[in-house]
Amino acid sequence: MGIEHSRFVGQSVERVEDAALLSGRGRYIDDLGHKPGTLHAAILRSPHAHADILGLDADAARALPGVVAVLTGHDLADVAGPLVPALRAAVDARAIAVDRVRYVGEPVAVVVAQDRYVAEDGCDLIEVEYRARPAMVDPLAALAEDAPVLHEGVGQNLVSDRAFRYGDPDAAFAQARHTLSVTVRYPRNTGSPMETYGVVAEYDPSDDSYDLLANFQGPFSIHAVVARALKVPGNRLRLRTPPDSGGSFGVKQGVAPYAVLICAAARKVGRPVKWIEDRMEHLAASVSATNRVTTLTAAFDGEGRIAALDWDQVEDCGATLRAPEPATLYRMHGNMTGAYAIRHVRIRNRVVVTNKTPTGLVRGFGGPQVYYPLERLVQRIAATLGLDPLDVIRRNLIPADAFPYRTATGALYDSGDYQRALDEAVRDGGLDALRRRREAARAEGRLYGIGFTAAVEPSVSNMGYITTVLTAAERAKAGPKNGAQATATVTLDPVGSVTVQVASVPQGQGHRTVLAQVVADVFGIPLDQVRVTTDLDTAKDAWSIASGNYSSRFAAAVAGVAYQAATRLRDRLAQVAAAQLNVRADDLVFAGGRVASRTNPDAALPFARVAATSHWSPGLVPDEVGSVIRETAFWTPPELAAPDEGDAVNSSLCHGFIFDFCGVEVDRATGKLVIDRYVSMHDCGRILHPGMVEGQVRGGFAQALGAAVYEELAYGEDGAFLSGTFADYLLPTATEIPDLVVLHLESPSPFTPLGAKGVGEGNCMSTPVCLANAVADALGIDAIDLPLTPAKLAALSERSDEPAPPQGRTVQAQARPGDRTMRGEGEARVAAAPEAVWAMLLDPAVLTSVIPGAHGVRKLSETHFRADVTLGVGPVKGRYKADITLSDLDPPRAATLSGTVTGALGNGGGSGRITLAPDARGGTCIGYAYEASVGGKVAAVGGRLLDGAARVIIGGFFSALARRAGGESRPGLLRRLLARLGVSA
């Protein structure tokens, strides 16, 4: 009877990571010790979206005890250059601003001190003088010829404009019976991991090298960008990662500029420097997904069969291009027809810069922005033709016998049976019952809808896809780029234990468990005999420019190359054992912790003994075998070629399939979206660990639910950031996330060592549009953009039934999105005559006593004053410089009071008309009406409080003026109102 081994791959074994993580023993970057003498950094950031830096006074900060240095862009220019973008455009892509800022949150200065608290205090003492420039936040407006230009070296805000044609789209559109277009504005969102960015950097002047510890996930192509920005060769930049990382969802790729910044600071101060990002910094200035404006047009017949697509995409990458952007725009280039057999495609891709945070990679990057318009269009085709959307999807799906299938734009879909996956999802997910529920709900007058989505999930990106942004001639000049190399090292120690090292940094996905499963199965040993290390050191570990944890490459590429390394080592071990057992190597089986003959199980050796042979008895190793201690494998698939001369590119190696459907109800009164049922069918090839695949699907769904319903990084029209806390940038919690039905179909990939495909990003691509399609079905509407907030859905559900206002009333205009203008009016009664009140308004001593938070008012002229004031809104309090002028004077009856305030925490401005009217008792009735707005951190953090705060502060000014003049006031009530609003002065 042969020896037996229960295989681990395909089983939901207990995660080896969890014992440490669940007991608080995770080792994250802020948990790790640092060298004695390490300093701490805090970053002063711009409150303006677009402004010139006229001056920076850091004397007070430098004088603060504990502050070691205050560094500006000019101070670091000699040791830190620009970050080279993936697209050769003359954009000013620096880690810190020099002379000009282009987004709220851009670093302006770095304070390095004995601890973070002193560094933060130092930031508060820096005074920066700005001259504001017009800001651009809308990508279409940024394309206008007269739009303010962000980068003079480019000369316009359009930094790339490429057109592509595949097949014969002109003929297809000319011959089509029907055409239909959808226009989608896909909003910005981000990953919001629990752990923010962290960097610890040290410079060694003896060999001009940097040692960098950062919770950086890759791709390690950024290593070259960082090294170049620091003006050192790549082998002078040692990048290390901590053993654990508290989530990323793509955004920790964006730590690269801060790696440059803190490395440069460490070089300047001559000591190690540590920086840990806070939550407000992360929301405002880390990484967001691109926002995109897409117009997609289809040519189709009377049964909904699509012959051609025309894509017009305008990608907003923010203030500058950070490598690897515009990756988000081109990652899906081979997948622009989705799961459908469409042979004719026209594409125009434009990349625009605006005064918003530079973008980067966010889970599913590129997929949500493509599938939202594509699947909305499929639903609109069905509605236009009066067909079932499911029938339109079926008629367009790629047939099962077409795989491997080459798309019109160049992708090579490896395997799949989309019709079968759809049929099983419909059957096992209960679509018929869901349709009956919709009929019953609508019969009761409720708003109930069903949505569908079919999507292809790409994984294992081709490094060359980003070069599609270049013309064929430009690519030829730069040299071809392609492939997706993965790396793993398997090592045997002197007691026969196995260690695995991979160049992929996990953020909670379970790399160590899956790799232990794969390697333990190869050697036929218990899981606990395999130890996996996933923290990386570029000075010692094997890695390549494609290494990293991104694009769902772990199961297909990283686990696959670990399997290859272990298999090669096992085959050499078989030759060692064969020589000792006097059997053929191909007769040996590794199982049950032994190496034994298949035909004679008694001829066996313990695995540990065979594995340790090269350590203890190298003379027993056959000469032709060589040392059997370590194997490093590098793997790159031949299917990932560079883009061809016709711009066709296989932008990813593997292609899973997702079919989702859901039933939702929209509450007529509140607009709340309730998910009644959600079904998600996945084909991710061979499943290595069912439990973790389930977790990836559910985690992706949770993140997608946030993107669909709650999340948006909002900006004002002047570029002010408005989503600086989790009270303004909403995330779903366990309470809001419904259960879902997860189904699987396995079609192993012929292109990967284990047959696995990616699964970590799929629902981020499919779920937002599936929910939107269901909402559109429920409300009977043609167009809807994300997020699907209750206010938006309530307005849409009542759009035709809203009653006219009563006669004699005017309808108040609704504020535009991003409008932060605060308006108010009021009056106060003063015992003094108008002439006395007028004199008080021009008296600096009086103004000092009545302006909330004023430290002193200086009179520059009869109508021009400056003041230092301290004000706070919610959790933010800071010192500001106020500039106040009086104009349109009509003494002593009226004047216009205008002012601006600037400070490290924000900026603001406004004006108001003051009228002084005598009353019957010899006093004065002061009337006022004002408009004001603010920006910077105050707007980002205290946005919900600002309107009420402005009313109380301005009301407080006139109440104090009334008290000074002998009028009545209620200071106790005022203080209580201020406190309830979170306002301090």
C-alpha cells in the first residue's frame, strides 16, 4: 500500500497569520523599533488648490525647543529631484512644492524634531504667504483653451491624447440599425486602509546610500523612480518592508513621494527620520482613484447584439502624473469589450491634470471606470428595445468554444464558460424568485428594481500595457516593455525545515498560508514544517521590477512561481534520495513526511533526512545534482508581449469572469437604498483556498458598496478639499453590509503554473454598476452617477411629483455640489447713535475687543485693518491673519465689510453689507447680510459645522459690538451655542 498525503491546496486550512494578528502581535511599521537618535517629521501642507508661494517664515518654528530643522522645497532641491512620470510630459512632479502649489495638501515644508508633537507644533508656527491662482477641478473645463494652465512646460492641461481603431468601427456604425450613447462621470474614491503610510529613512554618507523602511506594496518599478529622484543608483537605495501591513487596497503604492521626501530630510539632518501619516493627511493627500468622464456609444441591431463600441474617455489624474499613472486608464485596454464578442472598437483617451490630489492605484483600478459605462449601456440598450437585460447579455457573451479568445483590442482571454456561469447563477441564485418579489413590490407601489452585470476580471498585469499611451514610433524609440515576472526562493535548512521567501508584500490577504499550502503539497510535509517570510529587503532578497502585490497577481503569479521553485528543488531531492535507496528518481513520491518508492513503500527515507543531506553529508549528493539547499525561480509568461504596431495589447495574463445580479428597493421618503438580495458568481480558475477566496469576494463587495453608495472625495469649485474626516467621507460598516450569495465555477487557466486566476478585485468592478442598474430599474430612469446617496435617490424618486411652492413664496436655489458659500443675515440693537457706532467700527481697540478670538488689530489706513485671530471649528483650531477693509462707505449709514483670513489650517474670505439705522429710542439698529467661504483643513474637517459656526461667530461679533455700545446681549447663550457647534475662539 502506497504512502498517502492529504493535500492542502483546495482546502480552507487555518490561516497561519491569524494567531499573531488576532492577539495584537502584528508587526506594523509604527510598532518596529528604530535607532537611537531617530528624529520625527511632520509635514506642513498647502491650504490652497493653486497658488504661488511668495514667502515662507520659519524662524519661530526653528527657534522652538526640540526642532532640529525646517526644510522647504528649495532646501531639498539639491538632493531630491522630480519623480519621473510614466508619461513623458513636462509636469512638475515633486515630492514637495517649490514656489508653487497645485493641490490642497501638497507638502510645503517638513519640520524635523525630537518627537512628532514638537514637529507638529513647529508646523503651526510657520507662516507662508501665498498668492492664489484660479483652480481647475472639472476635467472637461480643464480642456478649454482659456483654462488656467497647471504646468507651463506642457502649455495646456491636456497631457496625452491618443486615438485607437480596431476592426472597422466606421462601417459598423454606418450599417447599424440602432445607436445609443451613455455619458458617465465616475467620481473619486480611495481605499482607506486602517494603517496609513509610514516611512523610516536613513542616509549613509560613507557610500552615498539610503536605507528605507516603508509599508510600500510595490510595484517595484517605483523603486527606480525613487532612486532616480534621490539621485543615487538603484543599488544605493535599500528598500525594506515591515512584516505586516494594515491594508492597502492599492493606495500604498502612493507612499513613494513621501519615501523621497523623508529620505531627503534624513540626508539633510544627518540622522534617521521617521514619519507616520495621520488620517486627515491620508484622506486629503495620499492616493485616490481617478475620476473619469466617459461617453460610450454602441452600434447594435434589433435584438440587442452589439457590433461596435466608441469610447471617449477623459481621465483626471489630478495635479501631476505620478508613476505608474495613467495606468488606471490603460490597464483595461485589452478588455474594453468586457465579456462580449464585439469586434469593432473606436477609442479616444485623453489625460488631463487638475488641481486635485495626484491619483494612483485603488483596488480594481481601471475596472470600475470601464464597467460602469459599459454595463449601464447594455441595460439602456435592453430598455430602449423593450428587452430583458439578461437576454441582451446572453446574446453578446463570448461563446465557450472560442477560448482562448483574442479581443478586438488585443487581450487573450485564457479560459471560461460564461454562458454556463450565467445559467448556474440564475438557477442557484434564485433569480426567478427575485423577479416575483419585484412584481409583488411594484404592485404595492414600492420602488423595486433588479440589476445585472457581466464582467471580465483581469489579473497579472503586463508591464507593457502602460506603454500603449505612446505611439508605436515612440515605443520603438524607448524600447519594448512587457511581461510580468514573479520571484520566489525556497530554502532547506540543516534540520529539513523549509523556508519560502517571495517578492510580494501582503496587506492581509493570507500570502503565508497559501504559500505554505502550495509548498507543503510539493514536498509532502506538514504545514508547520514550512515557514513563509513576506517582508522584503531589496538588498538581500530576489526581486524584479515587476515584483509587488498588485493587480491580483498573487495566486496566479506568486504562488505559481513558489510552486515552480519548490518543484525544482523536490526533483533534485528525488535524485539524492534515489541514490541512497537505489531506485529510480521518477519512482519516488513525496508524501506523509517521507520520500518513498511508489512500487516498494518500504524503500523510504524521512523527508527531513533527505532535505538536510546537502548540509550534513554533501558527499552523498550526486555530482550531477549539485547543492540542494536553495532554489530561486523567476517566471514570466510568454503570452504577455509588448503592444504591437496596431496598438493591440494583452494587458493582463488571466481573465476571470463575474456575473452579478441583485434586487434592491429605494425608500420613497428617505431615498435609502436597501439591498434585498445580491448574488455574485465567480470563475477565478483553480481555487487554492476556498475560505480566503470567499473573504476576497466579500471584502471586495464591501469596498464596492462604499464606492457605490457612500464614498466620494469631494472638492469645492476652488479646489478646496471637503472630505477630510470619516464624518464627511463615509465608509460602510458591518451594519450596512448585507449578506450575499457567492457562487463559483472553476475553469483553470492554461497560462499559470497552478491554473489560478485573480479574484481580489472583481466585485470592485462589478458591484457599483450592478447596484446602479438595479436603482435605474427601480426608478425608471435613464442616467445615474455614483454615489447613490439617499439625497440623490430621494430627489430622483420625486422628480415628477414635486408640488409647486405656495403662492407668494420663492424657491430657494439648491447649493451646487462643492459650493461652500455660507450666507446669513441678522440684526442687533445698540443703545448708541449711528455716529457713535460708526466711530466704533473704525477704532482698532474696539475691534480687538469685539472680534471673536482677536489678539490685536492694527490700523493700516482709515478703512484698512489687519488682525491676528485664533478660531476653531470642530477638532481644528488655529491662528490666522485677517485682512479687513471697509468700502462703499455711506457714513454713518452703511458700509461693506470685506476680509480674508489665511493660516496653516486654511484660508477664507467674504464680505457683508452693514447698515446703521436710528431707532425711535435714540439707538441704532445694525443690520447685516454676508457671504463667506473657507478652504484648507478647516473646510475638509469641519465642513458640516461651518454654516452654523459662521452664523454664530458673525452674530457674536455684532452682539459684542452691541454690548460695547450699551445694548442688550445674551453671552451665556452665545457661549453655549458656540460650544454645541464645536466652535472655539
